[in-house]
Amino acid sequence: MAKKPENLSFEESLGELERIVADLEQGDISIDDALKQFERGINLVRNSQAKLEQAQQKVAILLKQDENAPLSPYAVEGE
């Protein structure tokens, strides 16, 4: 049984997402299985985004503790 997305590390989520994308791109799976894989992928992405946001917040807090360390906006690729 697959682990819940919230129990996976960021790297594990990324690896599973890559596998899901490869499976969907091949097109050899039924529409029901493709839909289940897509739903799983969406959940993995959402959890990964939350983990990245938490990491960003931790970095911002750590940098804020050092008054000489400037904070700069985080630019997300593709936006």
C-alpha cells in the first residue's frame, strides 16, 4: 500500500510524481487508473508545496535572527 503523501519526504514525493507522469505519458493505463494516478499526483504536489513553504518560513526566520543577513523575495519558476 502506498504511503500517504504527508508521510513521504519531499524527495520521495518527487520520485513518485516522476513515475506517475511517466505512466500517464505512456497512455497504457485505463482511464480509471489514470484518474486515480492523477488524483494521487495532485495530493503529492500539494503536500510538496506545503513542505517547501515550511522550509521557506524556517529559512526566513533563521535569516531574520541575523540582522545583517538581507531577506530577498523568493521567485518561483514559471510565474
